[in-house]
Amino acid sequence: MKIPVIDLGERVDCRACLDLCLPVLRRNDIGYIEVVELSGYLKEEIEEIMKNCLGGCVTWEEA
């Protein structure tokens, strides 16, 4: 199964991903955006985030 991951070294904190897909991503207690652990992720939602991510920090990874 593939899961979305965020490369914190590439992020620019544009928050576009939060506007696009809040159920999959959230801002944690220290202010970083992180992926919410789910049993599965909709490919279309994640690819929309990837397409609109200014930092290119969201990618797929094998679980």
C-alpha cells in the first residue's frame, strides 16, 4: 500500500495542502503539517495535493 508523506526539508509552509485536503493532513502541536494515519488514502485527493504543492514536498511512499 502506498501512503502520502511530507518531506519537511522541502516544505514552504504555503498551507495549500490544508485547504485542499484537511481530512488527510493536519497541523500538529509544533506547527508542522503532517499526514493523518488512515486505513487508506484516495489517490485523486493526494495527487491533487501533489499538483498544487508549491514546495513539492508531498510524495507517495510504500508502507
